[in-house]
Amino acid sequence: MLRKLFILPIRAYQLLVAPHLPNACRYTPSCSNYAIQAINQYGILKGVVLGIWRLMRCNPWAKHGYDPPRWFGEHSAVDQ
């Protein structure tokens, strides 16, 4: 239930704000979907930390491509 409370403003952004902005996300999934996935996968605290870290990394000079949520130092099946 508490997770839904943290996800609600992200969903509101996706529905009300994002459609009016140019699609400039360098990563897949988008930063907002990444944050939702991170909260669902790691819980509120780690999910919010990962979401903020992703926003800080999203800039014109950053890498791009597929970047799934994973805790620091953790590897995904994509890496192997």
C-alpha cells in the first residue's frame, strides 16, 4: 500500500506532464518507468535512491540504451 503512495506521483507525471514534453530519454526503460520498477523490485527506500541516481545520470553526455534497475554492484542476466 505504501509503495502505491510513492508510485502515484510518478504515474501522475506520466499521464499529465510527460505527454507534453519532447521524448528525450536516453535509456530504456524511461526514467519514470525505471523508478516504478525499482520501487516494486527493491522497496521504497532503495527504489527512491535508484530513481534519483537514474535522474542524475540522465544527461546528454551519459551512456544510453537498456539500463534495468539494479542495486549498486549487482549484475543482471543482461550483463552475463
